Amino acid sequence: MSSSMKDFLNKFFDLCREYQEEIPPRKMAEILRDYADRLDS
């Protein structure tokens, strides 16, 4: 995995941890699925 991908994942997971008390992990996953679907469209 490239270092830029690792950096992105580290920042992404930090962001998820920061917001997990306000946004449940299942909701985060739903948002990511919606985002992926939009990218495919």
C-alpha cells in the first residue's frame, strides 16, 4: 500500500474515532456505501 493511502486511512480512522460518539459506526458505514454508489454512477 502506498504511503499516501496509509496516510489517508490513518486520517480517515482518526476522523471516525472523533465522531463515533455522535454518529454510530453503522451510520458511518451507510454514508460510505452511499458515497461509493455515487462514485459508481
